[in-house]
Amino acid sequence: MKKQPSQDQISRKDAMKKMGKYAALTAMGTFIILNPKKAQASSPPDPGGGGGLG
């Protein structure tokens, strides 16, 4: 007896396409977050100064 695919299932080809898109987005997001030049450029010049209480 073969199982009939239900309506909410997708084919392997469609699943691979979707996973490729998610992988590309994840890689791009990781690259942006971990890119040291971008992180250095967006940090303030004196990260610990200027907020003293007294």
C-alpha cells in the first residue's frame, strides 16, 4: 500500500528550493552580523566614556 500525499505536503524539489532560499538568507544575515569592518564602523569612537555620574 502506497501512501497518498496529503494536500499540505510539498515535493522534494519544492522543499529544496525553499531550503536554498532560507540558507541564502541565513548566510547573508550571518555575514552582515559578523563582518568585523561593519561592526567597527558602527561602534562609537569612545564606547565606555561620557556617561559618568559625578
